[in-house]
Amino acid sequence: MRDSVAQWVGRYRRELFFGLWRRAYFFHSVWWLPAAACWVLGARLLQLTPGFGFFFLIALPVPMLTAWWAARRALPSSERLAADLDARYACGGLLLAHDQDGGESWADHLPEERVPKVSVRLGYSLPWTLVAWGFLAAMFLLPEVWFQTESAAPIMIQSQLVEKEQQINLLEEETLIERHEAEQLRKTLRQVRREAEQGNPAETWQALDAMQRTMDRQARTAFQNRKQNIEQAQMTAALGQRLNNSTLSDEAWQEAFEDYQQWTSDLRADNAVFDQAFSEVGDLKGLDRAEAGAKLVELSRVVKLSKEELEALRKRLKEGKLGDADTGVLVDGDLDGDEALAAYLAAAGSAPPSVRFLAPGGAGTSRGPGSVAIQWSGKTPDGKDPFEAVLLPEGASGRDNSSVRLAVGSEAPEADGRARSSGLDGRNVATGGTGSANRQQVLPRHRAAVGRYFERNDKER
């Protein structure tokens, strides 16, 4: 049974559309697929590739939709296709007349409905499309190691930076450092922040360690200086108390008091604590004995308060982790804990994942966030370590040379069958020892001085 003319034209239109789509798809794919492959290559070099499936889903529909849009624009209308069929089969306008009249009387005069076969000459488009698909697949199949680059994320040290800023403020508030020294420390702190944003753990931790050592040294030095000043002020105030409580005559007391004034005047130029105490008490010049005594009592009270302030300062420095030899740089925040730190170092190529960093202050190296435990790789035949780790505090080298061991043990050693004391006969360095003695006696190294002490006569004693 013959179909209607509309169905005939519709089949012809669909056949023509698919032909145009195939031509547009292979033509556009030749250009689109290499561009997509280059984009994939660049994304992989930048390590932005989400995965193979993501780009595969893009590579399929985009050329298809592009070809569909191009075929849709190039497809003729139904009227034009009907005129083309009428001219192709020499129907003399019967198709157009049938479409306008709609009568069935013309159906017997129509030829056999055969939709023309639409062929597409792809030429070189098909092989080039296959080459383009192969190029795209090659970009996905390249080894992943070719595109892996070692990059470290910014180090999260916000808590350390805040702690260092608080330490600088503490040193400045307590006048332990000058203003220009505090500004220099803050400048260094800003530089450390920039280094941390660039993801350089070695330089960042070294800078933090250097800052901590600098502030510890400044805090210790300033604290010791203030402590010495307070002790000197205490002795001076105590001397004034003794002068006040003395039973000297007025003339002798006045002479001693003038000497005391002269001495304290010179001392105030070098002792800030004593100068501040005198500023609160007032000048002693021109006072009689009773008024000067009251001033000296007040001076002792002010100096005592300075000692209490020194103890409060010690507590504040301890709370701020300043001045303590065991205070170091701790890594926390997003890198809190040994395991997280070891994983970060392994990812950044700085250390294997098995590295376990210990808390600062332990044995070993002092580079980075803390010290690393020392582990010797081998043992000597007698079971001892092949090397002896000499871990002494800074400045402790040569400390043992200032004393000697002159006698070891509960009894004096014997020589040639005769008992004698070895207290003055020889010297053993204090680092040595027999291991069998239950006590040791450390005496001065100068034999002559010791001999003169024990050889004094009764008059000298």
C-alpha cells in the first residue's frame, strides 16, 4: 500500500538529515578532537585532570551536537524536497498538486515511492578523524608519572606566628628589648609568613628556630640584668637600713650618710631598678637623721616590691615560653602531630614517611621543627655504640677541665703495700672513673694552696 506524499517527503528529509550530520560530524571532528587533546595535555601538565571519564563524556557529545546543529541549518524545507522529488521522477507537478488538493484521485498517477539514497563523500575526513581520536586517546594513556610534579602546599603555621607576635609584645611591654629591636623581630616575622605561603618548610622552620633563639637570648639576658640590678639594689637598701639602725654619733652618722649618698648617686647611673626606686622615694639630700631614716625604710620597701615584680616577670616569661632552654618551635594547626608532619614531609619530598620527629629539646640535630632521635646503624663487637654522642649544653665544653678528681672511693688507694692518701699525689680528670667507687671528692687543682691550708700553725688558725 502506498504511503501518503507527506510520509514520502518526510522519509526523504530524514535520510538527507542523517547524511548531512555524518558529513558535518567527521568534518568538525578533524579540528575539534586535536584541540581537545591539546587541552587535555595542558590540564594534565597542570595536574587539573579530574579523570578519564570526565573528558570522555565531553569528547563524545560535543562533536555530535555540533554536527546536529550544522545539519539542521543545511537541511532544506519540506516544500523544497517535494519539488525536488517531483522533478526527479518527472511527475509533472502531481506531487505538488496532490499536496495542495489532498484528493486521492491523483494517487493512481504517482510513480512508485522510492526515497533517493543519500551518500556522503567523506574523502580524507574519515581517516583524519580516526587519527584525531587516536591522538586524544594517547593523551589519556600517557604515564601518570610524566605529569607528577613535587609541590608543597603553604605551611599552616598561623598558631606559631600568633605565638611569636605575643612573645614580641611581651618583651616590648616588659621593656626587655628596645623598640627598634621589636620592630626588627616583627619584620622577620612577616618574612617568615611569606616563606610559609611559598611552601618552603626548611627555610620556614629555620627562620622560626632562629627567631625563638634570638628572643630566648634577649629574654634571658634582660632578665639576668634586671635580677642583678635588683640584687644590687637590695644590698644597697640593706646597707641603708644598717646605717639607719646604727648607734653612731650624729657626726659620724652624717659622714657615713654623705658617703652613702655619693655611692648611691653613682649607682643610679648604671642601675635602672635602683634609679626607679629612688625616683619613687625621693632625694636624700638635705635631710636630717630622722627624715633620712624614714626614706631609707621606704627605699627598702620599694626594692622589695621590685623583687616581687621580678618573680612575676619570671612567671610571665615562662607562660610565654621565653628564656627557657627547652623552648622550641612546635608544628601544629593543620600539621598537628608527628604522623601528620611525617606525611607532609614525605609528600613534599623532604623526608620518608617513616621519619618520626620528636619534641624539641631532645638529642640529635636541631634543624627544623624539633630534634630527631639518634639511631646508630651498627654495633661494635663489644656491644657498644660505634660513636659516642657528646650532647652538652651550649657553653659547657671545657667545663670539666675546671675541676679534677683527687680521691675516689671510701679508702685511700694503696701503693707498694703502704697505705697513703692520693689527695695530693695525682689528678684524674672528672670525666674518668673506675666505676667501683661509692663516692668521690672534688678538690681544687692547686696543690700548693691546699698544702698551705692544712699546714697552718695554731697562730694562723
